Amino acid sequence: MTTVKPILLAEDNPRDAELALAAMEEHHIADKVVVCHDGAEALDYLYCRGNFATRQQGNPVVVFLDLKMPKVDGLEVLRTIKNDVNLKPIPVVMLTSSREERDLAQSYALGANAYVVKPVEFHQFITAVKELGIFWGVINEPPPEGSDPIK
Amino acid sequence: MESVTQERPSTPVPIRSEAVPDSNPEPTPKTSGPMAWFTHWSIERRVLAGFGLVFAGIVVISAVSYRNTAVLIENSRLDTKSHELIQLLGSVGEALDAAESGHRRYLVTGDESYLKSYRTVVEQMPEYLRYLRGLTNEGPEQQARVPTLEQLIARQLGAEAEAIAQRKEHGYEAVRHLALSGAAKKELEGIHRLMTEFDSAEQRVLHARVAQSAGSMKNTIVLLGLGAVLQLILLASVYFLIHHDVTERRRVATELQRRGELLEAANKELEAFSYSVSHDLRAPLRHIDGYAALLSKAAGEALNDKARRYLQTISDSAKQMGQLIDDLLVFSRMGRQDMLRTTINLDQLVKTVLHDLRLDLQGRTISWTMHPLPNVSGDPAMLRQVFLNLISNALKFTATKAETKIEIGSVSRNFGEAEVFVRDNGVGFDMQYVNKLFGVFQRLHRTDEFEGTGIGLANVRRIIHRHGGRTWAEGAPNQGATFYFSLPLARSLR
């Protein structure tokens, strides 16, 4: 069975998640998307524990992170990923409503690979999500599994 | 739709009056009476006056003490002289007595050894007299007695010399009558009388002087005591003044700190609020637009034109509100953001802004009149926003005109301040609404005439106020508008 690497979308708002999925559907990449509804669930997925204990091993091709989420927020998830040798190579894209300088600065300081502000206008939103999905899910070459540049 | 008719409580008061700060915000305490002038003095002036008085007191006390001490020293010198004089007179008297009794013994016995004291007197008398003249040269009364004394002594010694000579030549018999009473009995008595006068006069002067010294000493002590008390009182007042001032300052500092903390808390709250607006308020709008689009896609074929227009309106309204929120966030950020202070070349800044607006300028025929602008002191990004908003406005409200004219220039009426204006020949405005121009969400035109959220000029005013300047405008319907703002000039130009 050929393994299609999934896209992890951490988004607490079900409507935003649905809209994002609708956008990705247009380019037939929606089936690759795994949706987590808060930061804790996203971490469970990444560490294959809790509800995801039985999932197929391997890192997602990209993580889309909302900033403001219940339990564990986006910045916390980002910090955990970038401090873990195994998770570090995963590209992380912040996908958020906030344009606040503080959020931008903190995200990049923690090692985010990109920062995208969700546009209010649906067509722009759809374009943004689509392009992100295509770039990170299709165009961008992900790091090889189990790679550790420090070794 | 016409927001002009809406009255908002937050509407700023007229531009001019708002910009002029209250010149004397602190109420000055009104006091009457002779001390009124003192209460108007600043604390520094009062302390200085206090120290001045202390200093003046020290100078006066020092001068008087110096004078009194000089008198005491002089008196003590004169006292020494008086005592010497009295002593000298005693010695002279004794010597003359000894000479007199010696010469009488010689007259009786003819034994020359009795003439020893006489000869000593004769020998030493000029010295004694010179000394006497020296001791009396400062008192005219005593000085007047000296020649008489000299004469008497000369006569005594002369008479005695004559008697001794007769004894030598003619023997005892010749001087027999003199041997018992002495040759100069009368003179010696005169000398003793004069010496008593001398003595009592000197004692009198001495007593007077002692009394004067004692008085002077007493004065000095009283003055020093009084001066010390006065200085203490003055220093205590100055200390009280300083202490009062320091306490007051400390109180004000504590109060300022408390208010600063309150302000900081309020600012944090505002930041949290605007963050929440930025993040949470936009999400539902995104959903409205998103689901409207999804609905239109899912059921677009089945919908009639009317229903499709409704969907479009839902979508447009959501977008408009999104724009409003974005503008409001920029407005809020302009108020909170830290400000830079650098020298800015406004000519260069306007060029950059026009470059940024080049897309809006396409297809427009505009006659620009650009006057040279001064260098000002301020935040480049913020002032860029000011010109961007004003020039965009000028372009927007001239869009309906066949020929667009925009003029940018400056006038410098006040020292250290530049007044910059942006003038257009657009639709203008009625001066009765001038107070609403710079308010948040205030619009003078219907949205279907000119688009916009009503934040631009509010932002201009906020930025200019943060730079310490003023904003105002002039205009008339269909005759264009002129927007003015003042800014502090760059320091090198002042």
C-alpha cells in the first residue's frame, strides 16, 4: 500500500475547518487532511498516542496551525514540534486570523516556516488555502523519514 | 446610510479648541495680605531667599564681631601702655626722691658715695622722659602735662646740681640752710603733685576703657547669641520648605506611579480587546462569506437572480465589515505603537507615497502643484500613513471632476513648527460639518458616492496629535477641500 503522507490541520473552529476542507477539495487534496480540534489532539496525533495510538507511523507532510486553540494553543504546539528532534523537520504553517505583530514575531522566533493570515473574503481564503495545500502538500519536497541532520 | 446625521457621543470637539492645551491647568492658591508675593514665589526662590538671609546675617554678625574685637585688642594695647605709664611715673618719682635724699646727705656729710643715686637720675632722666613722651603720645591731656613735668624735673635737678657745686667749692657752711630741707623741695612737691594728677588721670582713662571693653564684649556676646538664634530659625524655615517640597514631590511621584500602573493596566486590557477583535470578530465574517460562497456554488444553478443578489449582498456586507475591523485595528495600533523620532525629508516621503499610489493614478489626468516641504521631526512610517490617507482622499474626492488639481505645500507661521497642507479641487464639504471630519467612522458622503470606512482622517488626526501637532480643514461644497496639519520642525532648522 503506497503511503500518502497526510496534511495535519489543527483548527478548533469547525466552520473554519470545513471551509478549509472545501477549499482543498477543489484540488482533490482534502482526503489527505487530518483535522484536529485543539492543540492537545494535534500533539496526540504527532506522538501517536491517545486516539491516534494506532495510526500509521510517520510524520505529516505539513502542519497547519491555528494560533488560538483551547487546551494547548498554536504557539505551544509549535514550540513542542520545534524542540523535538524527530518532529523538527516538519514544515509548520501558522494559519490564523491575527495580524498582530506580537504573534508574527513569536511564531517566527519559535521556528514557524510560514505565517498566513486568513482572509475574510472567501475567494481569497480559498485561494490561500489551496495554494498552501498545493505548495506544501504537492510541490514542496518533504524531509526524508527519520532524517536527523544532526547525526 | 448617511452617517453625517448620526450623533455619536465620542465625536471630538472642534479641532482648533481641542488642539490648544489649557495654558494654566493648576489652580494657583489665592492669598491676600503682605505675604501674598511670597506665596507666589517658587520653592527654589524661597529656599534661595532663606539662604540669602542666612548669609547676610552671617556677614553682619561677622562685621560687628570683627569691629568689637578690634576695639578690645586696641583697648588692651592702650591698657598695657597705661599700666606702663603708671609704673614709669612710680619709678621716676622714687628715683627723684632717692636723688633728693642722696644729695641732702652729701650736703651734710660731703661723702661722694651719696651722690650715686643723683648721678644715676641725671644720667637716666633723658631716657625716662623719652619713654614718658612715647607713653603719653596718644592722650592729649596727659601729653600737655609732660613739658611741665620736664621743666620741674629740670629745675629740681638744676637746683640740686647748683647746691652740690656750692658744697664742693665752699664747704658745708655754704649749703647749711639747704641741707635740711633740700635744694628743690618746692619743685619735688610740684613733681609729686603733677605725678598724682598724671596717675589719677590715667586711672580714670583706664577705668573708662575697661568699662567700654566690658560693654563691647557684652554686645558681641548678645549679638552672637541673637544671630545664632535667628540663623537657626531661618535654617529651620528653609529646612521646613525643602522638607515640605520633597514630601510633596514624593507624594506626586507616588501618585504618578499609581496612575501609570492604572494606565498600563488599561492599555493591556485594550490590547487584549483589540487582539480579541482581530482574531474572534473576523472568524464569523469569514464564515458568512465562506458559506455564502459555498451556498452559491452548491445551489447557484437553482437560484434566481434575486436570490443570487441577496447572497452577493450578504457576501459584500461581510467583506465591508472585515475592512472596517482591519481599519479599526490600524487605528488602534497607531495609538499604541511606539513612536520613532527622526528627521524626515517630507519631499522624499511624498514621492514614496505617490509611487505607492501609482495604480490609483493610472488613467487619471492630474495637475500636481508641489511646493518644497521642510524637514520635520517624527515617525517616518506614521507620517507616510498621513500623506497616504490625505492624498488618497484627494484622489478619491476628485474622481468625479473632469480635471483634477492637487496642491501640496507648507506655510511656516509659528517658530519651530511647519504647517503642511494638501489641497484638491474635488467635491469639498460644507464647513458646518468640519467638526465631524476627523472623527472615527464619520463620513460626509454616502457610501454609494464614495467608498471608505471613515477611519482615514481619524488616523491622520491621531498620528499628528501623537507628534504634538494639530489638524484642521477648510472647504466648500463643490469647491474643493484643504487639509492642514502642523508638525514640529527638525531640530537642526530651529
